[in-house]
Amino acid sequence: MHKFSRRLFLSLSENRFLAAAARKWGLSLGASKVVSGESLESAIAAVRSLNETGIAGTITHLGEFNTNKSEADQAAAVCIQAVEKIAESAVDCHLSIKLTQIGLGIDLATCLHHLKDITKAAHKHGIFLQIDMESFFYYESILYCLQQLRREFDNVGTVVQASLHRAEDDVRGMQDLHLRLVKGAYKEAPDYAFQTREEIDENFFKLIQLHVASNGYTAIATHDHNIIEKVKLFTSSHHISIANFEFQLLYGFREELQKQLVEEGYRVRAYIPFGSDWYGYFMRRLAERPQNITFALKGFFSK
Ligand SMILES: Cc1cc2nc3c(=O)[nH]c(=O)nc-3n(C[C@H](O)[C@H](O)[C@H](O)COP(=O)(O)OP(=O)(O)OC[C@H]3O[C@@H](n4cnc5c(N)ncnc54)[C@H](O)[C@@H]3O)c2cc1C
């Protein structure tokens, strides 16, 4: 049943017609519980209120798969505005971006051009830029872009998905980087990705152990309390400083757990999306956990 709903929501997440319709409906159907709002201001307001409770933020402008140059140019301009706004507001916040939003699906040169401008603006203000990892089709190009940026900038990192067979080798090759580790949100082929939850969970914890013990900084992005408990045990028994890693959770998800982690002294950062292009993001969350439908409906009816 879970496999069926996962496939269904993942295929819905890629439906361009529904995505366009969703843009018109606005933040309905419960999406407003997990998206801060349509404007950059709404994201900054969400960060500010989370900062007051000890939770840091990483904001992200929703939207991906731009195949039109002017859309990619516009999206890049919003990322630069976001950086300026974070700096001006003096909030504790990073920026997360998806490269297909700024032209990766058009051509590498357009994407790199925008990415350099955004990283430069972020660097000027000491703001960290996390490049989200997308479907495997873009994996190599995303790592290539990161490599290019790292020649000039140190305020940039990316994400490794435990679902991929090659993840362990990649983490070993990025021991000194600021990495976000995740299970992986996309349905990938068995040729290069694990297919069962057990295999992915096992690999996820293996990657976490590898990277928290390295010179890099590790963001462990999960809502899985079992993994979080294992991380706490591993880091304390190996005397790994809590300054070497943080837990990341999505905005609006498991808020009690976020609070509890802060109370226990761990660093916590919420991934806070904003913008009108919420449809694909929202469908992927439903694919991950069908129970999020109940959560979404509660949000819808309590509006
Ligand atoms: C901050 C952040 C950034 C991310 N960035 C990326 C990225 O760049 N690229 C990418 O591919 N993926 C990304 N992801 C998504 C990630 O890959 C997973 O798809 C997603 O986090 C679901 O996996 P999970 O580890 O949270 O646990 P799951 O495997 O979904 O859940 C494990 C168990 O945890 C419990 N649980 C989970 N969610 C809840 C809940 N809401 N309430 C109560 N219990 C719950 C349940 O018991 C569940 O069985 C990101 C996730 C986060 C949190």
C-alpha cells in the first residue's frame, strides 16, 4: 500500500498541469502548514519566530525544472534577494537552492553563471549556501557545479542521498565539506539505488557515522526518531562534539521533536520553503508519508 501511494504521489509531483493549477489555487489543501507563505517576507518571519525558540533556518524558494531562460533568470534574482534579506534581517539562516530552478535543465553555463552570482552574494554576507540534491539524472552535474564553486568559495555544500549505491564513496570524497545527509526523496532505479527501507536506513546511518567523525560539518536531515536516537548514542559514545553536526527537519514537521532536540542541547535547523510553486514539494511529502494527508487535511480545515 505504501509503495502504491509513494508511486502515485511521486508521479503526481511531476504533473505540470496540476502544478500550474495549484499555483492558481494558492496555498490550499493544507500546504500552508508546511510552506511558510508565498513571499520572501513570510519566510523571514518564520525564521525569526523559529530563531526565538533556538531553531536556525534554511530558506528555499520553491520551484524546480525551469526550462525557460527567463524563468531561470527570475528565480536566480529571487535567490539573491533572499540572501540580501537574510543579511538585512540578521536572522540565523542559510539558503538552500535547487539547481534545476536556476537553469540546470537548460544548460550548464546558465546554471553556473547564476550559481556563481548567488554564491558570491551569500559569501559577501557570510551566508551558507546548500545545494539541494535532485533526481539522479542531475546528480553528476550538481556535483560538477559544486566542484567549480569550491575553487573560489568555501560557503557552499550539498546533499548526499543514502538511497544511492555510490553515496558512501561520495561521502568519503567529501569528508571536509559541509554536507547534508538524507535518505533521498526520489524514486530511483535499482541499477543505482537501494529499493528497500531497510537498506536505505542502514546506509543512511553508515554515512552519518562516516561524516560526523570527519573534519566536515554534518547536517542530518530526517524526521526518523530511530535514526536520531542512534545518532545521539553514537556521537556521545564517540565523544563527537555537538558543534560538529546539526539535525535538520522540514518546517511544520514534528515540531515537538524539534523543540525537544533544542532542549537537549542539539543544534536544529528547519528547512523553510516559500513561494507559489508549492505543488511538487507538497506531493513529495505526501509520497514519503501517506499519513501526512491527515496532517494536511487538519491544516486545511483549521484555516
Ligand atoms: C531538512 C531536509 C532537507 C532535505 N533535503 C533533501 C534533498 O536535498 N534531496 C533529497 O532527495 N531529499 C531531501 N530531503 C528528503 C529526504 O530525502 C527524505 O525523503 C525525507 O526526509 C523522509 O525521510 P525521513 O528520514 O524523514 O524518514 P522516513 O523514512 O520518512 O520516516 C521514518 C519513520 O519516522 C517517523 N516519521 C517520519 N515522519 C514523521 C512525521 N511527520 N510525524 C511522525 N513520525 C514521522 C515514522 O515512524 C516513519 O516510519 C530532505 C529532508 C529534510 C528533513
